[in-house]
Amino acid sequence: MQNKNRFKRLVKNNCACYLGAKHGISNYCCLQDSPCVFFAQDDSLPRCTYFENGVLPIDEKLEQEYKSERNVESEFKTVQPRVNCPKCRSTFSANSNRQKYCEKCRDKNTNEKSKLRMRQMRKSRLDVTL
């Protein structure tokens, strides 16, 4: 791994979990309560999710190289909010912050609204006087 020394430097300078020497362990990582995975003797580069999500974005060029070498995609997934449907009172995962109704009630609600729109349109057409 050609960038291993750059990763080590980034960990030493910016990682909040890296403490150097602690409890008789050199390159101590308080997150794992053991030596930091980036200071292992083997040439393989292990994964540390804290490093990938919290420290690596500091250096954008190094992050791009890391992700291309390791084929890593961002592991942050948006959490879908849990919402109560006002019609049937069931709880569901909303796809957006504007979603109000569950799938069943959404279809019923759109049908009701379209019926109301058509009634109003037809009524306005009939109100024309000569």
C-alpha cells in the first residue's frame, strides 16, 4: 500500500481516538482499546469506520485514492423518519420529510382530492349564466 505512511500521519495528527502510548501499548487507540489498526506490521490496510467517516474526509485527495483502492462507498445512509399516518394511525417509514400518509392512505387521499377538484371544476362550469 503506497499511501500507508500518509494514513499514519493523518491518524497521528487528526484522529481523536489515537493516543500514542497508553497502558504500555504503543500507538494506542481508545476506540478499540488496543493498538491502532493502521500501525500493524503487515502490509494490508485494515478498515476503521471511524477513520473512514471522521478523519479521512479532511484530506480529499487521499480520501479519493483510499476509496478507489479499496472500492469503498460512503457508509452513511440517511435514516428514514418514522411517521404516524393521520388517517389510519399506523406508523411507517417516510421517504421524505414531507410525506404524511402511508401508501394505502396516500392512494385514497389522492383519489379523494382529484374527485373534489373535478366536482369544483364541473360546478364552476355549470354556474355560467347567459
